[in-house]
Amino acid sequence: MSEENNLPEEEKFSDDPEENLRMQNDFLKMKMMAESGAWFGSEDGLPPEIENQFLKNVMEFEKINAGAKSKTIYELLDKPQFEDEMNLDEERFEIEYARLNKLLEEHGMHVGFNRERDDRFKYNFITKELFEHETVFMPVKGMITGFLYEEFHPDHELDITELTNRFLNDFLERNLDVNTHYINEQIVHPEGKLIPREDIIKRFLSMYEAIPEFENPSFEIENQDFELQKKDDVQTGMGFSEGTIRYDAVFRDGERKKINGPFKIYFSLEWDCWTICFFYLAGYNLMAKEKD
């Protein structure tokens, strides 16, 4: 690239501050696309000053992490010393736990837990396990590096529960569409027939057309289970959830029908992700014959 085209990030493109930021953002995007193959979708509505800071943070992240060598979290935190939780009384533990959280915050790190965990559980995980975790991502000022406990210890029961809630809520709130990625691309019919996801969604949309409103919706998960298999270091699994769903179906002609019956949802685990592979839902029988 020629010297005259290699404009600095702080180049003044316009006397109007907002227009200058927008033009600077466009320049930063072109630079990132040329240097690292970055791709940008639509950012309509994003304030230019926020977009500008975001782009600079990403560029700084790329710069710092280019060719970075793997380090443990313990090394990135400058090898802090923390005593074993079992040796700490309550008063001393509170001091050490506060010191640990402050240290993580100072280094731009955050550790999350999807389930409620007590402080000693969190302290143990961070100091005994997370500290030993190796990463090539180096901390960047102004950015937060997040770690999730469940990424180290998958909680399949919680995943199935959350996916069940999401599917049933999306159904009742009429949010299902062809981009509903947590439904398999093909649903398995008990007789072995495969039904494309698009056809499943079309049936839902037809139902929504005939029944434009659901009133008094509710559901309860009453049971769930899963089974895992591992072959050649690849983990797969099957699981299900079942319970009761209730709602009043209000048809276009004003007719109402109370639905109170079972649901059962089957899941498959591939690539560490649970998806729906078959379901039965009161009021919507997947196996019903299509009308001529």
C-alpha cells in the first residue's frame, strides 16, 4: 500500500465532528478488511462514537493477540498466591474472595455461573481450575474477557430445561420461523421418515393463521433425562423433557378451545449443542395426516 493511502486512524476527514467519526469508522473498517479479512454487516442505528471505540478495541485486541503464545490465567494474573479455601475461616475467606474478584476485575476478566453457586464453590473453581486454564487471548484495556463455568463442566440438565422453555415460549409467543436454529434441519418421524424443518415451521405458521391468538398460556416441565455416549473423543447424546401445556386457542371465527395436555420433546447432542429432533405437543400433533 502506498504511503499516501496509509492514513492514520486519527486522520481528520471532515470539520463536522459526527461526519468525521463516520468517515473514520469507514476507514477503520476498510483497514481491518484489508489486513485481517474482517467482514461487517449492517450497523444501522449504532452511534458513531460507540462504533468508533468498538472498532479501535477490536484492532487493539488483534494487535496484542497476533502471534501471542499460550499462557495460563495464573500467569496472566501475575502468579497471585491464594490459600486453599479449606484452610480459611469465614472472616479470612471473605477477605481473600474479595481480593480475588478485585484482581480479576483489574485484569478485565469475568467468571460467570449459570446456576446459583456459593462463594466458596466459585473461589475453588477459579483458584484450582481456571488458574490452570491456558489461553492465547491476551487481556485488552477496555474489554472484558469472560469465562463460563459451564464451558468447563457442561450442565446438560440445565441446557435441556432452558431449551424446553425457549421452544415452548417461542411457540406460545408465535416466534417460530425457518431460522429457529435449535430445531434440527430434519425431524425424525417414528416410521423413519424425515421431515424438513421448513415443513415443520410451515405447519406452525398454518396453525397461527387459523388460531391468531393464544390466551392463558402456561406449561410445566415434570420430567427430563438424558444419556451420553463418547466415541473417539466425540461426545453425543439423546435426551427428552416432558410435562403439561395449557392454553386457550382462539380461532378466527371466535370459537375457543381449551388445550390441556402433554408435551414431550426429544433432543440430540452433537458438537456440544443440544437441538430438538422430535416433539409431541398437545394441540399440535406432529404426526397428524395432512388434509387433502
